[in-house]
Amino acid sequence: MTPAPNAPIAPIAPMAPIAPLALNARNLRKIYKRGAEEIVAVDDVSLTIPKGEFVSFIGPSGSGKTTLINILGCLDNATSGSLEIGGRTVFSAKKCLSESDLTKIRRQVFGYIFQKFYLVPTLTVYENVILPFAFFKKPEAEADPMGILKFLGLDKRIDHRPSELSGGEMQRVAIARALINKPEILLADEPTGNLDTKRSGEIGEILKNLNEKEGLTVLLVTHNPSLAKIAHRTISLIDGRIAG
Ligand SMILES: Nc1ncnc2c1ncn2[C@@H]1O[C@H](COP(=O)(O)OP(=O)(O)O)[C@@H](O)[C@H]1O
Ligand SMILES: [Mg+2]
């Protein structure tokens, strides 16, 4: 049907704003070779994570959570597929960033938290937190380590060694260290795996606060369904694939 000659032009509906993306992964696969055996640890995973989202990953042991999150966090390479971070291609069939560019992304974009706290036992809390500067050569004053330690309730503990801390405190020191470079994306792989329920809840609250108040994008791998629930979205992995 052709419109009448002087018919008013229908207004174009405004487009919904496009949320900036933190991560865009397409068809990720990771195959490990053990002798003649091939293990497909991540099997055709595509996912898009907008900036500021809190996503949790759950799934049985061996379902590929660590492998996937390590690929997303540029700590491991995929066998195939593509990954963009903040609109920049990290790898695809056509290109792959150089090792020095990958190192920059690891330092500037990501903060990493693991089940094991990886604190240096001979250093104090404060020294552990500013340890990244030993490698990154970033001015310490810019980073406000005391502000971060205070936010995490560790300001009275700065001169303690890790052996004098509880598990929950040790993980908070590891979180402080992960925050020191002002990351945009926080990756936490089973951060409460070594903690009791109460301490796990506290770590969950901290991650939630960092997401809501500081705008950090958070990717949390956990076995704990009640912890997974604090995220905006939960992705279940089974045999390396996104379930459902
Ligand atoms: N370095 C490796 N070499 C060979 N197989 C591996 C390696 N890392 C993980 N896998 C295998 O890949 C699968 C997924 O492992 P992983 O990502 O650690 O799972 P999850 O974190 O969910 O427990 C498992 O079958 C595991 O045995
Ligand atoms: Mg794992």
C-alpha cells in the first residue's frame, strides 16, 4: 500500500541505547590433548556480557568453568572462536593480539581472584596489596591502597603477615590486590572455595558492592548456589557447554 501524498511521516521509534560490552565471545572451543585423547573442555560457547553486569558461572567439577573463565580473562588461549574485550578483538580466526598487548590487557582491564589466595607469606598485608607495582611500575599514590584496604575492612591489619589472618581476611587481601590496578572486570574463580558459609557470604557482599557501587563487571565461578544467586545472571556449564 502506498501512502497518500501528504500523509504525515510516522516518527521513527528511538532506538534503545546499546549497552557497551565488556566481553563478547563467539564459538569458543578449547581442546586439551592428553596423548591420543582429546578433551573438549569448552565446547562452542558464545556469550555477551555488558559492562557492569554481574554474571555467575556454575556447573559440576570438570564442566569447564575454570577453562572458560581463564580464556575470557586472557589467561589461556582458546583452540578456536573469537573474543572481544571492550570492543577490541583479542583473538579471532584472523588475528590474535601480541603477548605484550595481552599482558597490558591483563594488567589494565582485569583483576583476578582465585580459590587459593596466593599471598606472599613473608610480606605484610600492605606489601602484598601493592605487590603488583613491583611488576607494573605504576605510581603507588595514584592507586590509593589505604582506601581499598579500608573499604575491605583491613586498615587495622596492614602490618600483619598472612599467617596471622583468618581465611576470610586472606581472601580480602587478595581482593585488595586485585583492585589495586583499578580493573574494569573482576574474575573470581571459586573465591569462597576455602571459606565457611559466613565468610563466603561476606566475600559475596564485597563482590556485590564492587559491582553496584564501583560499576565493576564481575564474573564469578562458584559451586555455591546461594552465592551464585547474588549475580544478575547465572550461566550453567555442563560438559563445556552452556546448558539450557
Ligand atoms: N591443563 C589441562 N590439560 C588437560 N586437561 C585439562 C587441563 N585443564 C583442564 N582439563 C580438563 O578440562 C575439563 C574442564 O576442566 P576445568 O575447566 O578445570 O573445569 P571446572 O573448573 O569446571 O572444574 C576437565 O575434564 C579437565 O580434566
Ligand atoms: Mg575450576
